[in-house]
Amino acid sequence: MSRRRRVAVAMSGGVDSSIAAVRLLTAGDEVFGLTMETSGPGRSTADASAAARHLGLQHHVVDLSREFHARIIMAFADEYRRGRTPNPCVRCNADIKFGLLVEKAVGLGAEFLATGHHARVSFDASRGRYVLARGLDPEKDQSYFLYRLHQDALARALFPVGGLLKSEVRQEARRLGLRAAEKPESQEICFVPGGDYPRFLREVVPEAFRPGPIVDLGGRRRGEHQGIAFYTVGQRRGLGIAAPRPLYVVEIRPDVNTVVVGENADLFRTRLRAAGLNWVSGEYPPQVLSVHARVRYRQVVVPATVETGEGETAVVTFERPQRALAPGQSVVFYDGDEVLGGGFITDALG
């Protein structure tokens, strides 16, 4: 008979975290709900409390708004100021959810923190370490956002819905009469109301909205932009340039406040440079490593070679050219379903 565990479930009021709690209860674990506030009381906190009551769980709310603002929101804004396109969920998972929130959970007597992420974690006794793997549902797999977790975080992590299809999660929620069963999934970043990035960023980094030149790859001026924060690599809409063929953003140069445009073919690159690498195993790999890599969420993984450099840097070479490699986004490395690690894209190379 397995040992009864005391588990905190990071509850958002959504269907995945609710069913994560249900599966733990069914397994006989001692479970309580834990919700973090990142901008004061709101709808998600109320929904989480309602879900916890429905399941008969004790529910705790912790205020992490100050830490969230300093570590996630300001980092997000600073990346846009530098002409990059960040993904704040990557940093939030590592620094906040499986950092500060785990500490709060342990302080409340929990051994583990469970979330509704579609990913899987297991302990490989032969290697003496924890393994992070893709979720079973390829359409909902969220391992891309978790590659920065370390071994100590994985030792505390549980992903109860990682072995389920999303359709199975919703089916179970309907059977239990949970309001979250039909709740649509948010595609927005939690701290950007209505997904209005320009309005949000204008208040935090107004310097990223200085007008400047739009030039082509030959250096010829083609128009004027209204601020580099409006643009990301691969973007076509909103350029305001008349041209015989479609033009796209191929580079952003924050040091000279310039947006560079080119044709679709100019967006393809076979190599990138990454920094801030994290290896899930905690061990630095060989200098040259063959992997499958993903440069954005839900993209199909492709064969690649990772050549590690000094510090936490690497050059990644793809078997075939990749489109719109955006600095600030993550490149994540896989071996089959296993997540090896990844890093932040700093440059698209040749």
C-alpha cells in the first residue's frame, strides 16, 4: 500500500487544476488547495475558492504580487524594451510556481506541489534523478514551459493530468459537475488585461514606444515605426508599407531604435545562439549533443545539434531551416519525450 502524501494543489479555478486535485484525492492523498495572487484578489481566486469548496478542500491564498511584479512583469517589460519577445510563463514556472509557491506549500505542511500542467515527472532509479517528460496529449503538452525546472523542484512536483488527454479531463469534470468543465482556456498572459500589450507596456516602458525608422536588409528606409514594442520577428501586419510582395519583420535593433524588414524567405535560419541554458538533469552535457528541438510552443520538434559554449551558452544548428527565430523566446531540447533542457534565444544566425 502506497504512503499517503500531503499535497498542495496550485488551484486557478480551471479544469486542469481541479481534476489534478480529484485524481490525488482518489489516490488517497491528503490534499489542500493553494492559490497565489499576483495582482490582488480577482476572478481566478474566486473561481479557485469555489472549486476547492466543491471538492471539500481546505483552501489557502498567498499574496505573491510583489515578487511577481519584480521578477516576472518587470523582466517581461525589459525584454520588450530590448527588442525581444519574451514568454513570461517560462520564468514564472521556475521562479514563482516551483520556487516561491513551493516554499509556501512546504510552510503549510505539504510535501509536494501539484499543478494542472500537461507534463509528466518520474524518478529514474537507474540514473538516480528525476525526469521531466512531455504530456500525453500532444495538443496540450506544456513541457516547453517547464524546461527551467531543476532537480529539487521536480522532487516536489506532481502533474496528475499529464497522463490524460484534455478531452478526458473535461469528461471527468462534467461527471463531477464542476463549473470549470466548460470553462474556456485563456490564451492571454495573466497580467495583461484583454491581451492589450501596447497599453500595458506604455505604462511600464514608455521608452519602447519612440518612433524610428523601418529599413530593409539593404539599409534603405521603407517607413517609420511607432515603437519597437509593437513588433516581433515574423510579423507582417501593421507595418504600413506599400510593397509589391509581402514584407515581414526580420530583425529588431534596439540600440538604434530600428525595425528591419524583408521577405518571407529572409526569415529562415539554420542556426541560433541561446543563453541562460538550464539542463534538467543538473549535469552539463557533452560539448556536442544531438537533440530534437522546439523554438516555440506547439511547434513540431526538429532534429538539431547543440554545441555548448562558455557559461550557459550554446549554438544550435537545425537539420532544416526554421522560420522566425525570435530573440527572447525559448529553444527547448528533447530526447524522445524527455525534456533535456533549453535556453533563451539571443540571436538568429546564418
